[in-house]
Amino acid sequence: MIRQAASQDLTTITAIASRATRLMNAEGSDQWDETYPTAEHFENDIAQGSLFIKEEAGTILGMIAVDRNLAPEFKDVLWETADALAATFHRLAVDPKARKSGLASELIGFAESFAIEQGLRSMKIDTYSLNEKAQALFARLDYHKVGEMFYEGRKLPFYCYEKKLTV
């Protein structure tokens, strides 16, 4: 079941993010670290009602934040769809214990359906150029690369992907 996250889920959510960060770093991507994502990011997501978790038998296995808060850095990317018709997702993570089970794809599918229900027509996302696993996942899910951008403090680019959503 995928449900909206609640405050009582925060400890488990941050623990999953910490384990996912360690694995991501070990695989060669420093997209996440001790400064991102933090408990504060997840608290804000919960307060905004934008954080959703995958839960099975009372165990949280992963999460995704879905909203329309497009990064200011997106403005210089040549997107195919107007921002007013687009959603994005952030902080997608699956507990390393549950990897390779299709949960990331399921969470992204949920995000896409959620956006469609809100009348949106596109999903705009980004990932660090060193995060090859995310890039491969996005390609499998029919996202296409539309450009690159830089976040302050990062030397390498982030790749921007877009998927037109079908109603």
C-alpha cells in the first residue's frame, strides 16, 4: 500500500534515507550526503502533504515526495511542457533491504498517477550525473533527457528528464 506519510513515520523514513545514502555513496554517487536529505526535508514534505510511503505488513519500504515545487534551476532547461502543467518528485528512496523488487518503479508510477489526477500533463525531474542507477531507471520508465543544470556547490551537472503523462 502507498499512503501519505505522517509525523510518526519520520524516524523510519530518515533511517531508510540514511541507509540509501550510504549505498548510493558506495556505488559512486555523492548526490545525497549528510546535508541532503535531512529530517527537516522530510518534515516539510509531511507538513505539505507531499510525502508518500510504500508500506507492506506495517513496514515502510520506501518513499517519494510529489509536488509542483520545481527547482529554480529548472528555468534554464528547455522543457517540452509548461511549468503550470508539470509536477516533479523528490527524495525517492527504497530501503536497500527491499531493492530490486520494483518498488522504485511503483513509487514513480504512483507519482505519475497522482499528477494526472491533478490535471497535470508532465513529470519533470533531475538526477546527479553520477547517479547512473537513477538514469537507467528513468530510461526504463520512458523519461527522456532534456538538458543539464547545475546546483550551487556542485561541480558536476544534474541531468534533467521529462515524461509526458497520458490521461
